[in-house]
Amino acid sequence: MIYKNNIPPSILDKTNKVLYKVSNHPICILKEKIFEYFTDLVKIEIDNPYVSIENNFDRLRVPANHPSRRMTDTFYKNDKEVLRTHMTSYLYPIGKSNTGKSQLKYITCGDVYRKDAIDATHYPVFHQVDAFCIVPEGVDVKQDLRNRLSGLIKHIFGDSISYQFLEDSEHDDVYFPFTVDSLEVSATFKMDEEEKQLELLGAGTVHPDIMKDLGLANHQAWAFGLGIERLAMVLFNIPDIRLFWTQDKRFLNQFKAGEITKFQPYSKYESCYKDISFYLNSQFSYNDLCAIARDEDKNNLVESIILIDEFDNKGKTSQCYRINYRSMDSTLKNSEVDKIQKAIRKRLVDDLKVELR
Ligand code: FA5
Ligand code: MG
């Protein structure tokens, strides 16, 4: 597989924003709050978001043919480097750097990049906190991890949140190639009068092969990675993940360093939608549609892409997607929306070979 640069300008533009260091931004406020809880871990921040394919995937046992490696899922700089898709990509370089001293007790934070779905809780750039901690002999690594995570959630939310541990022994989809005894934590909370369930973090015991690779074969360590936006949306009551990137003063001026306050909604700019219907072929995937939309949507106007209708006709499957448009920073221009929609339609035919209806 030859990987070429597939990083559009709209994404490149995000790589020097370092929101997690802007002290009155919700991302940074929450990061500080999380860091504060882990007093025993060394804090490490690496601003350069480019990492080697080896550290992002190979060393973490991500199979060579795993879908997350595709050009439609990951931003490649070239055939050696990617925009980090998770903050776990430092496990090997940091863990290995102190060979002999096994200093694997750290917490890190940074912006990560994925060609993901487009909706109110997914964004191609988001922030993760990742932590690793070697436990002393005799300590139950699983129990220690669960205690720490419960403690963290209490530290952030107090008792006002209900959360669940989803264990890999009970849920097949809870899986990370770099951990065993993996688990996820999800939370139930109310937003806009609606009860919502949101995945907050993934965690587990670092895989024995990786410990061996680090020269720590006789040790055990736990690790976890959480999405800051997800927690921040609940904590600050922020309804749309794109707001974290707005330049609107009505958003930015609401928050103060070190303080957790509820977001006061202000009137949104109006939205509009355009539907697109087509007969699928076997190649088509929703992710490819999102990837195309993201490419053509240079100014982040696409708010969501939702499947609204599907039917079978003479052995062919037809789907209809609704593309919702809204700008966070200005009034939509019809001509701009039309231009994006037209470009998406064209690329659906040219690249994905679907039959438009
Ligand atoms: C990971 O990225 C693992 N590296 C986490 C991990 C670390 C597991 C160490 C075990 C040990 P996952 O892809 O599930 O896992 O992402 C972690 C969290 O990031 C999710 O729980 C979610 O809160 C957040 N997240 C994932 N995708 C997005 C997205 N597109 N937008 C916003 N937040 C996201
Ligand atoms: Mg996940």
C-alpha cells in the first residue's frame, strides 16, 4: 500500500491551534482538571501531531489490514507519518526512552485526527488524554484501573452522573489490540431534555507483548484514553462538538481558566439541508461519503450527514442521506452550499461509482 498525503487545508489549519493550551478554553480547563487528579503521573505534552506509522499502529499491534489504517480513515502525511489518530501512539517512544528505569507512569494530552462520521459528537479533530501507569508487584492491575477511573469521574462530575463500565468479557465490540481485559466507560446524561448515552473512554491492561517490547516483561501496567470533547460536552453543557473550534466571541468569552460553568446558548445561525439519493454498489461506505463531504467542505459547514431513507428495488438498494449545513460563524450563503452539494454529488459518481437518483 502506497500512502500519499491526504491532509486537506482545513485540517492542516487545525494543527497549530493547540486548544489544549489555551487556558480559558473548555478543552484546556478540563485537561487541567484531569491532570490535577493524577498527582503521581508525569505530565507530558507533545505539540507536534505527526507520528510514525510504526508508533501509531505497528507497535500497538494494529493489524496491517485494519480498516483504521485506510486512507479514508486516517490522515497520512506520507508513507511514513500520520497525523496521530490517538494519543496512545507515544506508548512505545515514551515507554522505551527510559530503558532500564521503566518510567512508565505518565499522562499526556493532545489533538488527534480521524476521518470519522460527521455529527454533533464526532469531529475530524478532537482531543485525547492518555495515561499509562505501571503498578507495583502485588497490586491488582484491573482493580487499580477501575478505582482510578471511578475516582476520576467523581473528581470531574461529582455524584451527578451515572456511568457504566462495559467489560470486554461481556461486550464483543469492546476491544483494543494493545490491551487485555479491556473496558469502556460510558455515561448517561441529559442534554436538551433528552437522555443520552455517550462513550467516554477506552482502557485496559497493557498487552503482554507490548510490555515485552518495552523491556518490561515482568511488569503490569494499565492504560486509558479519553475524549476530552465528549466529557466537556457533558460538563459544560456544550451541545455541538464544532463549537470548540468557533472563533465566535460569544462562545470564547464565556469561559474562565480553572472554572467549570454551563454554556449559555446564543442564537445559532440558520441551517439548511440538502438530500441526496442513490443506488448503492458494493463499494459504498458511509465513511467514504463523509470523507468526500469533508474534502469538499473547506469551511466546515456540514453539520451532519444522516441516513433518512432506505429501500430495496429489483435487487438494488437505494439510500437517501440528508446533509445538514450550518456555519458556526456566519450566515450560510446559498451559492456556497450549492457548490459543496454539487461537488459531493460529482465525487459520489466519479469516486464511489454510485448511481444517483
Ligand atoms: C482509543 O483511541 C484508544 N487509544 C484508547 C485507549 C487507550 C484504550 C489506552 C485502551 C488503552 P477510541 O477510538 O475508542 O480508543 O477513542 C477513545 C475516546 O475518544 C472515545 O471513547 C471517545 O470519547 C473519543 N472519540 C473517539 N472518536 C471521536 C471523534 N471522532 N470525536 C470526538 N471524540 C471521539
Ligand atoms: Mg471507541
